[in-house]
Amino acid sequence: MEGGMVMIDREKLLTEIREWAIKEYETPFLKSYKQAIILEHGIQLYQREIKGYDVELELCKDTIKTSIATKEVILREILASDEKNRYEHENSLHAKMIKGLVKLRNH
């Protein structure tokens, strides 16, 4: 151990994080986002001093949970907005169809 650095098997840590994330988050639309987060953490593990296997494992899990939860909230808001817009669009089309039918009937 040099200069207080803890030597751990980073590949083993990354594998464990990946396996945990795959089990924890099955949502298909988050798959690529989840992989990006895991990759980002993998890169960070190689770029900084790490505090120990268990500490890093929990830190990565917490960060991934937070990142995915944030993304899910944003996606839900987008989907809700899209649903509302679609509903309003369908209502508008429905109203136009009724007006068209009324015109046809009156002629």
C-alpha cells in the first residue's frame, strides 16, 4: 500500500456493480442509460483514489440509484406530457370529425 491507497480488484468491483444493477433495474427504457452510468463509474474508479471495496460498492450503488431515480422522474414527466398532448390532439380530431359529420348531415 503506497501513500494510503487501498489496492482492490477493480474488475471484480465493476462486475459486482454491473450484476447488481442488472438485477435491480429491469426497466427496458433505462437499459442504455443504466449501462452509461455503470460505464461512467467504471471510468471514475480508474481515475481516482478509492476508499475500499465495500465503500466503493455502496457509493456506486447509491449514485446509480439516485441517477436512475432522477431519470425515471424525468421520463415519467415527459411521458405524462406526451399522453396529455396526445389526448388533447385526439379530442381535437374527434371534434373536427363531429363538425364534419354535422356539416354533411345538414347539406
